[in-house]
Amino acid sequence: MGTVIEVQRLHKEYGSLVAVDDVSFQVMAGEIFGLLGPNGAGKTTTVECLQGLRHADGGQMRVLGLDPWKERSSLRRRIGSQLQESALPDRLKVWEALDLFATTSLSRSAREQLLEQWGLADKRNTSFSSLSGGQRQRLFVALALVNQPEVVFLDEVTTGLDPAARRTTWDLIEQIRERGTTVVLVSHFMDEVERLCQRVAVVNHGRIVALDTPARLVEQRAQQRRVLFHWEGEPLSWLESLPHVRAVQQQGNQVEVQGDGAVFQHVAAALLQRGIEPDDLRVERPTLEEVFLQMVGKSDEE
Amino acid sequence: MRTLMKTTWVELKLFAREPLTVLFTFAIPFVVLFVLGGVFGNRPADPHVYRGFGILNYYVPAYIALVVAAIGLIALPVHLAAYRERGVLRRFRASTIPVWSVLGGQVAATFLIGVLASLILVVLALAVYHTRSPQSLVGVLAAFFLGAIMFATLGLFLGLALPTARAAQGAGVLLWFVMMQISGPGAPPEVLPTALLRVADATPLKHLVVLMQDPWFGLGWNGPEMLIVLGFFVVAALLTIVFARRS
Ligand SMILES: Nc1ncnc2c1ncn2[C@@H]1O[C@H](COP(=O)(O)OP(=O)(O)OP(=O)(O)O)[C@@H](O)[C@H]1O
Ligand SMILES: [Mg+2]
């Protein structure tokens, strides 16, 4: 499994705004690589540079061994793109769009299969302007796949889809990967990234703040625990001297003990020793969402 | 080439699905022709006006030029600016279809629609008012070809340069209307004040009208006017290339 995309110190500015600030990463053949980040993080700019749609201001990029800007017309024939924002002519019909975007004549059966797969079979004669938002989105994915690309770029592909369509889309994206196509997936949704991506780069303010498998991203922070309970009485700051405890916060009768590892066991034992037996004592681990918010929040403070 | 044929065919279909544009393109020149024909008939030539050719004889080639100008100055820029505004051009840019094929398809479609509209106009004028048929068909066809390509290229430039479809519509209609009034298809040049004639000299339509009329009336091929029309084409093409690169 070789490297399909190689990015080194990619830099892009819009006037005085640095949209992508020296980003480096690699995407391996056959993986689904995620780019996760808040609005304005620079995700779209990054993938547009990779697709040769924008000229980067600095850095080196190789996509399928090609320079995405200088060799963009060769690259175009080997990748598929679903853009975050785009449209088709209002009166263009669904089947006409597929025909137009296909580089070689599309056999009727291949066309029907794509329409079927993406739930557009009964819309083949509908014009673009009469499609719903989700149907348009699915048409764009079908168009991205029509030429059997080696790499597809999906930018917020499930935004605007209903929950059922979202799940279908996830299944289809997995099928794309099973066929051997590499996928670069830009997303806002943790569940999507967790479910689909082998590796994910968390982007904020044009920088990668973390890059790992979704499981390890959680795990690194999952050492952190929060022990929560209610307690009305004297301050419990003595808990801070226990092993694994990092901080104790008391607001009203709500107590939160932050720590890692076996913090829960130690806190529970110490409380019991002093005869404190809160009936709602519980421990929480961070979710990917919290990990994400933490990472994004942290780089905000810089 | 295959892609260009595909985009041309798609553009033609899209055009046919816009009832208002179709109506505008095919109906307006007729309506004007019929009103004129109803009012004046094809009067015998008066040497002092209409270049001495008789009113309807004068207007048929001028209206062909006018139709070509309407498609190039209004229909095409509005369509193209809407593509840019709504992200259609971005969508094509990110596909295997080269942007040049998209633009080329629009020019080709504009040309073919111009051919069709002109044919209808000429056939009706010949059949109903027995206007003069072209003396030099080759000359007329050459003038038409040049004019249609020139106006389509001008349309590409406007469609790429103007920020929105609305702006393109405003600018296109204004340009077209002014040219219609002063460049030949409106008042005959003989009655226009000199100042307006000078302004008309700066418009491409004026030169296309003469380029069409001369071979039509047997005055031969007008080399200087051809060079001027070619000049407009070259400038429009250069501007188109600059703006296509930039957008
Ligand atoms: N064409 C442009 N001109 C000027 N600034 C731009 C342009 N495109 C994007 N930006 C700015 O660059 C930054 C990064 O934008 P980008 O679209 O890459 O973010 P994103 O991560 O895709 O966000 P979102 O999740 O909202 O899609 C933003 O601050 C945005 O305002
Ligand atoms: Mg984006």
C-alpha cells in the first residue's frame, strides 16, 4: 500500500488571512482519510488545493504522483470531486448530467446502476432545480464516481441528508473503499469520522492539531476521567492530595473531580472512609466529540 | 472534440428549455419586421435613405445582425454569469470537462441558434415581402459567420467579467438597445446626427450591419469593415482569455 497523497507544508493565504498554515500529511492507498475541524478551519481550502482547484502559495503536494496544479488536467481524469458548494444548470436532467460528466460513453446499464445505487433511479428525468438538497448531494457523489476515480474527495458529503440517507451514504462510501478507491472525507460529524475513517487529521485555524486513528485520538485523552457526585457539606479540597486526582471543582452541591486512570476507585474509597456515600457517584470518559472540542478549544487559546 | 459536441448539445437543450429566451430570440425581430412591413410595405427604393435599397430590403440583413447581437450580448452573458454565480462553472472545473469546452459549447450553441433564427427571418421576409435575396451568398455567409463568432466571444467576455447574472442582464440589454437604435437596425444612418454616427462607429454592430448588407446588395465584400469586425473579435477573445484564467 503506497502513498497516494503527500502534502508538505501546504500554505495558502487569502489577502492577510492565513487559511492553511503549513499543513503536512500523507494519505495511504485504500484508506478513508478524514479532515475534521470547525467552520473556517481551512479544510475546504486544503482539499481544493489538492484537487488543483486552487493555487497553493507554498509547500509541496503530490496526488497520485502528480503536481495538482501543474498537472491538473491529467489529475482530473484520475480523481473524483464532490465540492462543498456547487451547482448544475437548473434545467439539466439527472441522466444528462451523468452522461455529460462521463469521459467515455456510459453504457445504459452502468448509468442505471449508478442511479440505482444513489437512490436517484426515479429521478433520472428530473431537472437539477427540482431536486431536493439531499438528492442534489447524492447526484454530486454519483458524478464524482462516474469515471471510476482512484481517489475521491468528499467535502461535507452528508450535510443536508436525512438520517436514513446518511447511513446509506456511509455504506456506499465503505463500498467505494472496498473497491480500492482512496477517499478523502471532509466532515464536521464525529460519528461519521469514527465510523468511516481509518485516520483523521483534526484541523483548526489552518493547522493540524492532531492526526491519528479515531480510536487512538480518544484513547490518548481517554486516560482522563471525571468523577461526579452531589455533596452538601464542607469543602472537599483534600481530595486533591489523592493519587490520580488533578483538580477538584465544587459548584453549589455539584462536585467534579478531574483526574486519570484509577481516579474513580481512589475517590470512592477515600469518600467511603470518611463516611461520605453519595448515591449518584459516577465516572465519565470523554467522547470523540469532547476530545475534538478540547483540541479545538485549546488551540483557540494560543 | 467529442466533449465540445457534448457540451454544445447540452447547451442547445438547455436553451430550448428556457421559454422566455427562446421567445425573445426568435420573436422580436419578426415582430419588428412585420410592424415595419405593415406600415411601409416594401416601398420602392428612395436614394436618400436606407442606403438607397428600400426599407425592408435594408432591414433584413440588419436584423440578422441584430439577432446575433442579442444572443451574444444578452442570452450568453446572462447564462454564463449565472453559471459563475451559482457555482456551475466550479463544478465543471472540478470535472474532466475542460472549461474551454464549456465556453466553446456556449459559443457553438449561440452560433447555431443564430443560424436558425436568421433562417426563419430570411425565409419569412422573402416569402411574405419578397425582399431582395442575397446577391453574394458566400459573402453573406462569411459575414454572418464572422459576426456571430465575434458577438459570441464578446458575450463570453461579458459573462466572465460581470459579477452577477443580474448585472450581465442589465449591461447586455443596455448595450444591445443602444446599438439597436444607432448602429443601423433602428433609424437609418442618413437621419442620425453626426455625433451619434461617431458613437455608432465605435459599436461592433454598425460594422457587422454594413458587412452583411454589402454582399447582400451586390456591393461586394467590404474588406475594411471585415478588419474592424475581426478587430472586435480579437479584442474580445483576448479579454475572454484573461478573464477565464482569472475566474
Ligand atoms: N475565496 C476566498 N476568499 C477569501 N477568503 C476565503 C476564501 N475561501 C475561504 N476563505 C477563508 O479561509 C478560511 C478557511 O476557509 P475554508 O473554506 O477552507 O474552511 P472550512 O474548514 O472548509 O470551513 P467549513 O467547515 O465552514 O466549510 C475561512 O476563514 C474563510 O473565510
Ligand atoms: Mg468547507
